[in-house]
Amino acid sequence: MKRHFNYTDECNPFGDNTLSTPFVWKLKNKYEKIKNDNKIKLTTNTLLENSISKISEIEEVKKRREEREKERSLLEDYRLQLEKQRNQINIKEYKEKEQIFFINQEIQSSNHRISHNIIQPVDLFRIAIKIINNEEIQNFYYSYFKLPFYNILEGLKERELENCEKQIKLHMLHDKMFNEEKYKKYWESLLYFAEFYLDNLNNGLERSDNIVDDEKINKKIKLFFENKNYDELTIFEEKIKKKIISDDLNFDVNYWNNVLLKIPYFKSKYILDDFHKKLHDKISVNKENTCLPHKVSQNNEENGVIKKEEKNIIDMFECESPLLYSLESLEDDDIYIYKPEEELEEREKINEEILRKLKKKDNNDEKIDDINEENTINKFYKKDKEIYDNFVRREKKKGIKDEIIMKDISLHTLTNTLKCSLFVTRKPLYFNRIKTSFDWNKYNKTHYDYENTPPKYICGYKFNIFYTNLLNKKQPPTWKLQHTDDENKVLIIFHGGAPYLDIAFKIVNAEWSFDKNKGFRNVFDKGILQLYFNFKKKRYRR
């Protein structure tokens, strides 16, 4: 047994202490003796034969067991492969849905920024396409498009360029999915310049050694490619590639590699310049269409203003004209007699001098008031910002891995100073997050695994609104829910009172769990309103 299977009496999978001793089936032998008239005799040879047969039998059993395990593992692998193949068919759909979600979020936020005149560079690029397509646009000025788009991107900081790069990629996907890549070259050129300027900012220090040589080469390349169109640039690009592949000994590979790397810059620049030219042509046509009525209204306004000014002058000087002196009373030759026109001019000068002095005094007073007001406002809200920054730092240390930071939907756009108060009406600071998670229900457990995860769903929200400078501190802030046009969404509006404006957020319309053990929290403490809640889980039913 030990030689064949490495089994001993002390160590074997059967727990048999007499495994090595030969097994004698006494009852069977007894019946066989009776059957054969006591002719069978037990010998050592027969016992050895029995033990050998047992060993062979155990080996066969062991082989069959191994074969069954192999078959089972093969079947399990085959089943898993089939499941993965089925899931991979749906992965593309899920990825597309996810992309569409992020694209819609970006376009909605872009529309929100345009409508509230908080325009970012990517919004200008969208507006330009809308002008080319003759779409109606509100809250925008033609002066935005004086500079070429690559000059707009050049003036951005590193963080702004990174954000702009992400936004452009989403708009490229939108163009691919919904516009059949109509503006593919336009978006690719913008993306190239965003990456180009970002790369310059990141690697600016590393390139400081060879600045003189690079400038000379760049000037040569710029002079050569400056007036070339897109087709000519592509032809040059193909020629240079062929030359590099040909391994010509007289060919300076390093120089032409450098030239090849510069060609995409000039191609992108040409595309954006061409687009900018078309845009200006479109803008000039739009201006011509609205020019005549604008001029007529402007002339009417100017005429009305002139008439009002004439009327004011007549009223001012007619009412104050003095009585005439008699000639008999004017005996002194030193006294100068004014004519009516001269008197009018003299009085105009005196009045203008008085008005000028009054205006100067008012302007000085206004400047002093503005400076004092700004100082007081900064003092009040410096503490507010410190509390906010400390809270955000603490929350980020805890970890916000599966959470998305929220944006608000503005209900009020104007801010003005309250009378008899040092406070300014404004939006409260907030640090809100969307909680996301995987739902490992029976369906997802059977169709997904940790490598191929199911789509995330929104499982709750965390609202932190900062009301640190409330005028009425006895009355705590409140919140309420309001229906929207979309049945799947609902507005949550927070009201704190003066000097804070109401602030609103759009959330998923689902049933809340008000259990404190499951994360519900509704507290106003130390000037911070905290509303945390999770949604009730939906049961999966067949």
C-alpha cells in the first residue's frame, strides 16, 4: 500500500488502522468450502492474489475519480466561457449607455453655463458649431470669437486644460454617435492643441537646455509650412514617412522626424483657421440681417435723448433769467453790460463747474463706501470659507471612492446688498456627493463577477450645506421636495433664510430609507445642515 499509494495504517484517507493487514472474508470462504466440499484451502498465494487484485481495483477507482474531476472542471470552464460570451454581447451596450450618460451630463452642464453666462472654452466651441448650423443662441456676444480657438486654449492654466481635454473628448463621442462625425476634424484639432499646450506646461522645464537650437529649427519649419493648406500638408507628411522608411544614408532622420512631429500642429491650425473664417463670414451675414432695424431704433433713441437735453437746458436757464436793469441806473462806465446770449453762456459755464465738482465728490464717496463694504464682506466670509475647507479636507481623508460630487441648479442669478446690513445675499457653500454602488442581487451574481462587474446604480445622497452666518439663528434651515417634468427626477430645495439664497439640486425619484442604522441623518449643527439618506433596495423577482 505504501509503495503504490503512499498509504499507511496511521495516515490514509479512509481512517483505517488495519489497512496493511490482508483482508480475509471468512463468511465467503466458509460458503465456498461448503459449495466445493471443503476442497478450497487458504494459502499465502491466494491471500497475495487477493491483495494484488485489491490494489488494481483501487488504482482503477482512483483513475475514474481523476477522470470525473477533469470532466467536471472542463464542463465548468466551458460553462463560464459561455456565460462570458453572453455577457460580452451586452458589455458594448452597457458601455454605450454609460458613455451616453456622461455625454448628456456634459451637454446639460454646458447648456446651463451658456444660459447663465458662465462660459468656459468648450462652450465657445459648441456655440461656434451652432452658429455654423444656423441654430438660435441666447446670452452670447460676437466679441467672444475675436481670437482664434488655439489662442484661447493657449492662455489656459494646467488644471483648466485638463478639464477642457476631458470635455472635448466627450463632445467628440457625441459627434461620433449622433452627428456621424460631421465635425471630427474640428474636435480633433481642438484636442490636439489642448494636449499640445498641456504637454508644453508639463515639459517646459525639461526643454530649457536646447532652446536656441529648437527656435532656429522651428522658425525654418514655420516658414516652410505657414501658407500650406491641409491637402498639401498631408502630401508632405506621406513623402517624409516614405523617406524615413527608405533608410537613405544622406537623409537626416532626426531633423525630418522633428519636422514630421510638427506637421499635425500646422494641420490642426489650418483646420481651426478655416473654421474661424467660416464662422466670421456667418457672423457678418447675421449682423447684416439685423443691421437696419437696429440702426433705425438707435437713431430714434438718439433723437429722443437730444430733445430731452434741449428741454432740460431751456428749463434750467429760462426759469433763472434775471430782471433787466434800467439804462438810467447804469451810470458807472466800469460796469459791463451782458447781452442775452453772453449771459446764457456764462451761466452755462458756472453750472457746469458746479456739476463737475459735485460729481467728483460723489465718486470719491462711492469709492470709499465700496472699499469699506468689500473689506467687511471679506472679513465675514473668510471664516465661512475656512470652515468649508476644513470640512472638505476631513471628508476627503475618510475617502470618497464610490461617490460623485454634485452640482446645483441655480434658482437666483442676481446678488445684491441688503439695506441696513453688512451681509450680501449669495448662495451657501456646499459639499454634496452622490453615493454609487454595485447591487449583488441573484441576477447580477449569476450574470456577473468581480472582473466583469454589473453597472453601478445611485444608492443615496450626502448633502452638506453651510449656513454659518444666518441672521436668524433660532430658526434652522429647511428643505423640501418638488416635482419636475421628468418623472424619474425630483428637485430638493434648501431654504436657510437671510443672507443666503435658496439652493436646489436634481436627484433620483426613489423611496427613501429613514432608518438611522442604514445611514439616514438630518442634522443642523455648528452652522452645517447635513442630510444623508439611502434609497430602499429593490427586490429582484423572477
